[in-house]
Amino acid sequence: MLKIAYHPIYKHPLPEGHRFPMMKYELLPQQLIHEGTCTEENFFEPEIPNDKHIVAVHDPEYFYDLLNIMISPKMARKIGFPLSEDLVERERIIADGTIKGCEYALEYGISMNIAGGTHHAYSDHGEAFCMLNDQAIGAKYLINKGISKKVLIVDLDVHQGNGTAEIFKNDDSVFTFSMHGAGNYPFKKEQSDLDIPLPKGTDDAIYLSILKDNLPKLIENLQPDFIFYLCGVDVLESDKLGTLSLTLNGCKKRDEFVLNTCKEHSIPVQCSMGGGYSADIKVIVDAHANTFRLAQTLYF
């Protein structure tokens, strides 16, 4: 069964006019149930994880300052959300959704998190709507438990996974692959194990050609035993914070190729949704829903 992490806390109240589309976390599960892609049984509710899984990735001083809402105003501004205990609890619960998702992926081949993909969270600070790096926490969980020896993180959000790159820069057990808009935030990039910066206006055909040329080679060379897929839909031409020009169908074909590749190689994959900032919330929800529709069709 396709298992999906979701908690009501994912939809966190924000000030009127805030540019982050928090509503998508409520609408997406509703849409999946409404159309019959999923039932209530597909969803599981994550909890607060053991702190040890978080501080395996994040600097303890940063994490406990975050818990106590004691980080500096400058660091808080970088995150981009008004800080509160509820917000930090939300981030911890999202991380648990990915941790538990790892276990479900090992059992069923794939798992999903309605939220997550918080790849701008560094070991010692957060930025760009990210405070705790859920897929980095999940990867370290698998490594530390001896479940995985080689993890591949496939980050196809339009923004480079700078926090993930920093966290694993000296860790050979995790390979970071980021394919992103060259002109997008972050404007000072970190160095992933493989970065593919794409020029402004990259379309479906060019994007898919580059992806198809690189992902199978990576898997062949690395022989990963687990894959994390960050499937941001901010690669769409309609995205307000993106510079690429994928259509809705192109974004779907991207997901189909990644998931098919994982399945063909019998590599468990955990998917976190990442970004999506199109002006029309329906476009964001539909693009994300495509990933779940494909997972259900391809695996079950």
C-alpha cells in the first residue's frame, strides 16, 4: 500500500498575503481522496521524533535554540516564517513523516510525504522556509541504523539543495544530486556531489533529456540502496519563484521517469514534495497530485 505522511499541523497559519502557499498541504490530501487516488487508509500521522535523529544532522546548539525560540532575529529573518513553538513542532513532525516514510519505502518500495523537501536547512541554520532538513535526517537515520550503506538524494526542485549539500559535503555514504535553475535562489550555491545548473527557460525536452542522461548513470556507478526524491513542482513555467519552463505534462514525465527508474532497479524511494509557487493554487495541487497518481499506478 502507498503510505503517505500527513498531519493537520502541516497547514500552518501565516500572515495575510504571505507568499508561501500553505493551503496546498490541506488541499492536496483532499484532492487525492476526492478523485479516488487514495483513501484515508493510505495516510499515516507522524509524531514528534526522537531528538537524537535530528541532532545526528543538525548542530545541537542550533536545534535547541530553535526549540526554545532563541535564535537571533537575523537567523529568523532568513527562515521567512514568523517563528513560534507550533512552527517548530510542525517542522519536527514533517521530519518524522520522512523518517517513518523510510520504513514504509523499505516495505512497499515507495512512500510519500505531503510536505518536506526542506533542503535549504543547513546543519547550523535555516533559511528559505526550511528549518530542519527532513531528507537529510531520513538519510542519516538509515545510515546510522545500518539499514543503508549508500544513499542517493535526487533533488529536482528548481532551487539548489544547498543545505543538503553542506550537511553531506564530507560524508561519502550520501551522494547529493541537484538539478536546478542556474539563476535561481540560492544565488551563492553550495557544492553538491553532482550539480546540474539549467539555463533560464529550459523546456520539457531539454530537461528530460538531461535527466535521462544522468540519473541512470548515477545509479549504475553508485549502486545506491535507497533513494530520496525531492519532487518540487516549482520547475513549472507558471512558477513565480522559478526560472524554468516545464509544462504540467513535462513535470509529470519527470516524476514518471524517476519513479520508474527507482522501481526498475528495485531501489526503495521516499518522496518529499518540495516547492511550488504558481499563482494558481489549483496548478500547484494538480502538479503535486500527479506524483501521487504515478506512485499509485506504477507501484500498486
